Amino acid sequence: MTTTSVTAYAAPAPKAPLEKTTVERRALREHDILIEIAYAGICHSDIHQAREEWGSAQFPMVPGHEIAGVVAEVGPGVTKYAVGDRVGVGCFVDSCRECENCLAGEEQFCLKGEVQTYNGTEYDGAPTYGGYSTHIVVDENYALRIPEGVSLDVAAPLLCAGITLYSPLAHWNTGPGKKVAIVGLGGLGHMGVKIAHAMGAEVTVLSQTLRKKDDGLRLGADHFYATGDDSTFTELAGSFDLIVNTTSANLPLDSYLSLLKVDGTLVHVGAPENPSSFSQFSLILGRRSMAGSKIGGIRQTQEMLDFCAEHGLGAEIEVINADQINEAYDRVVSSDVRYRFVIDIASLKA
């Protein structure tokens, strides 16, 4: 089997600036598809991993797990896709397909360990490289169909940011009559506002300041409060059925848990570098729960894409060229983006 060299942007070492390079993509296996990538979103987790802030990582690293493009070639056994189909790839590209979680359509919790789209290892030992590249090869069962109602540029961030918020909102039964708070209005949070609003919930944004209030209301929030104002926690005590924390900061968890109704749940989808602490009484006194949520399985991710198409949802994006990636990383860390950078992969071919 022969491999194919493709152009990519990679971090050659931890914390090093990303640079233009080439990586090898495997020859098509029976059920593989070759995707010509059109757009790749920049997720904050790309930065954490390229800067080795989440533990030891593999280098050179080609980040990117918010991938949207078009099928360019198919393997001989492919039945789900044809050349020209609009497709996406999210945070993983394979799983064992045999464990109870895979069989339940929850491949993101594969007991063997799902194969990450980048900074990962295929089951045959080969390293994985992500979407900051012109092409990627994946098994057809781990690609998603992007509906015609969503353009590829705004669809790319849905493959991580979209499903990261859709999954907990769906799992905890967001809908009419439910009061939902989204903590943080960034790349994740802005999609949480849009999706929770489309599901019919009453949506509140909890942000450090009121700086993004106009955006929050425009995106579908009913209310917007500054957590930097101590009166917010008094005024909103016992208000919410569900709070989804999208930040990667160490929050005062007892204060946020106090905002839940009886039987309410605080769900974390952001991961701070350092452990957090809280008092168990914050749970006990209201029969409250605290939980975490990852992404979704392939089935739920497709459900999310179809939901977004039905409701006309896409990410709020700023499209950049590949040579702006390093600048974009610094801007993400400084919260200087509204709300997701998306790389125009055509600029890699120049």
C-alpha cells in the first residue's frame, strides 16, 4: 500500500509556532473515503494540545477536529458516500466497534479508547493528523453528512463545538419549560445559546462582564448576567434546571451550584488545567447533580447536524488563511474572536 503526501500546518514541538509541512495519508482501504478539506475550525483544545498543556503529546502535531469538506475518492466497499458528497469529521476517526458503548452508538466512550482525529494513534500504531491539511482519509462510518442547508464554513465548528453543546442539552432534556444557563459566551458557549434556544428553552448567559450582552441576546439568549457582579448569584439563586459550563477556568463551584433548582444539574464541558473543589453540601441541600459531558457519538452528531440545518444554525465565524493560525491561537487565548476561527484550507494550497 502506498501513502500520499499532503500539505498541512503542524506544530513541530511543544509550544512551537505552527508551520507549513507535509504529512502522509494512508492509501484507501475498502471502506475509506478521501476528503478534500475545505474548512477547519480552530478549537481551544487544539491550542491546549499543541502547547502540551494537557499532558504529554505527539509531535509533529497537525491539529484540527472540526473538519468540513467534499468526498474526493472512495474505497471499493464504500456504500454511504459518493464522490462530491459534503462531509465532516469530528473529534475521533475510529473506535473498537465491539464494546457496549460502541454498540450503543456512544463511540466517544469506547472502552478500548476511541482513535482521536489528531494527537492520537491508529489501532495499527500509525499517528493521526488532523484537519489543518488539504486532505484526510477516514473510514466511512466515522464521517458525517453535512446537510445542504448549512454552508461548509459555518458547519466546520459544529463537528466539535456544536456537538459538545448539543449532547448535554439533549441528554438533560432541554426544551420548552426548562431554564438553561450557559456559562461563557465563546466558541462553545455561543453554540449552546443557539441550540438551547432552538430547543425551546429559556436561555440565560452567565459571563464575566456584560461586554457581550448584545451578542448573547442576538444569538437567542433571553437574559444575560455578569458573574463579576456578586448580586447575580443572589438574584438567580435556585433558578436553573441545567447549567452548562463551557469555560476552562476554575470557577467557584459552590456559587454556581447555588443557582440550580432542586434536582438541577451543573454540567462541565470545559476542562481547566488544575483540579477544582466544592462542598458536598452544595449538592446535598438541593439534591443537585454535577456532571461532565464529552462530545457525542456518530449517530448523535449526525442528529445535531440535521437539527442545525432544520433550524438554520451555524457557528459565528471569522475565516482566516493558514498563515494566520499562530496569530489566531494568541487571539483565542486572549478571547479576541467572535466566535470561532475557521481556516480556509484553499490558502494551504497557495
